[in-house]
Amino acid sequence: MFWYLLKRTLRIPFVLLSISFVIFFISKHVPQDSVINILALEGKIEQSNSDEGYSKEDYLQVAKQYNYHLPNFYIGLRPAHYPKQLSLLPEERSIEEKQLQTEKRFSLPSIQWNGLDNQYHAWIKKIISGDFGISFVDGKKVSTKIAEAFRWTIVLVLLAILLSFALGISMGVFSKTTKNKKSFEVLKLTSYFLYAIPVFWFATIMLIFFTTDDYGAWTNIFPSVSILDPREDSFFPMLLSAGKILILPLLIMTLHAFGYISRQMESSLTEEVNKLYARTALSKGLSYKEMITKHGFKNALLPIITLLSSAIPGTIAGSVIIETIFNIPGLGRLIFESILVADWNVVFGVVFMVALITSISFLLSDLLYAKTNPKIRLDLQ
């Protein structure tokens, strides 16, 4: 078990490293110029009277400060007649590229080794230390903005997963042990209906009908959309004051998911009760309910554990809709607003955080596999 855990843990850095390659490659091809964004944030564009809106000295200073004057990666690929480094200034670089293309339209590629002195190496060193750069919107550290948003998302996600899985597993077991099949069929169809409804439509309808008295006093059940109490300056007092406002989004996330979980639990139990060990237990005098609770339940949990490992990152991804609709300042709303204003440092930081959470959730699911069924010898795999 120890060696399996060590082996799986050592995989996580390689997974994150691969994701960092993708994130960095995308960051080099976004439509905005990061240096100009930083100059705008520092107010140096408005202060300049040049045609470009910024001074060349300021541009070069910021570019060198944030390592944009370095090559992109350890290895570079360029046409053989290109110089090792083009001008840093966008206008001059564009003129140089046009002249080089006019001079020679086709040239064999040349591989350039840049060593450790490159942008990716400097960037990944900062990432390892928890420095994702600064936000182009307000100048805050990206790590600070992610930490502030993550605490809201983790509370909402963990509660939603806990409630939906508890209800889903209970309903799946109830479906195989109850004698009142008609009542269960009504409950099952209702849960399937809630799962089939798109979550953005479900959330919008619940928000419109159950947070105001426009459709009757009895419909004003939940508080209206608002999350932050300006009188509170720390998280836990703020969470306590805003707890009642989280009830409706938590209810929506739970109702939307538990029908699917109960269906998976029911199918897993159906498969287990048809196996030889289940029939043997029944032949020894156990009741059908005892056979399920004492023998079939643990084995039926294995597919649910697999579902749990993907539910954690999936719920975080789905929180984009819920947090945006209900104005919850979590990771989902943060990445949505950052994309709208092209705050790519924040976007890439959130993506990296979700990738880390996903890797850890799959590792935890493997450990739960071993805990649920000791016959699974993970250390031999």
C-alpha cells in the first residue's frame, strides 16, 4: 500500500508539469500584450504622449522586469535566417518580421537551445513557490485572489457533494430494500427530472420564484442574491452571516446531482445481488435486506467511489454557473469574470488549481478503494 501511494503521489508533479506546458503555451498566444496590460495597470499609458500610448523606455523596463525579454522555452524553433532575438517593442518587431519575410519567404527551421535562462523556467519557479503573478485588473496577487475565492467554493462544493452522495446512496439502497415500490417510483422519477433540467435554467427559475414575493408571499422562502456583509472583515464571521444565502444554491446543486448518484447506486446493487455470494448468503437464512446491508453494500460502493473522484472537479467546474447566478465570490465566478476582462494570469492560476485538486481527488479515490475493499491489493499494481 505504501509503495502504491508513493508511486501515485509522485505522478502528480508530472501531471501538473504537463498541464503547465499547455497553460504556458496558451499564455503566449492570447490576443493581449501582457506588457501593455501591466503598463495600463500602473497608469503609464495615460501619462505618455507617444503615438503608441506608452513610452519605449517604460515598455522595455516592464518587459525586462517580468522576464519578457527572455526566450519562451528551453528549446526554440525559428527560420534559419532569423536572428536569435527580435525587438521587444511590438511595432519594431512587426517591421522586422515583415522585412525578414520579404527577404526570404522560405527557410529551413533552426533549433535554438536557450538553456535555463528562459520565460518558462522563470515562470514555473514562481508557480512552485505559489506566485502566479499579478492581476491585470486590480494589481492584486493572483494567489491572494484565488485563496479568497477558493474558500467559498470549497465550502459550497464539499457540502453539495456530501449531501448529494448521502441522499443518492441512501435512495439507491432504499430502492432495493423497500416494499413500497409505487412511492419510490414517484421519488425516482422526480429525481431524474431534476437531473435532466439544465442547471442554469433550474437555478434561474428557483431564483426568480423563491427569493421574492412577486408571485405570492408564500414563495419568498430564500434570501435574495447577496453574499458579502461589509461589516465582517474575516471569513468565518462572513460565512456565518451569509450561511442562509448559501442554502438555495446548495439545494440546487444537491437536487441536481443526487438522482444520478442514486441511479448508479441502484444499478451497482442490482449487479451485486445477482452474484453467487449474494445467493449463498440468502440460502444461509439471511433476509434480502440483511444480505444487501451486510454484504452487497460495500461492493456496490466501488463504482460510487469512482464517481466521487470525478465529482469533485466536476462540481468545481459546474460552480461557474451557480456562483455567477447567485453572486458567490468563488473560483467559478472569478474565472468567469477574469475571462471577460482578459485577466489571463488569474485564469491560468485557477486552471492550475483545479488541475491540482483533480489529481488529489483521484488519488483519494484509490485510497478509498483499498479502504472499502481490502481484497484490492493496490501495492501490487
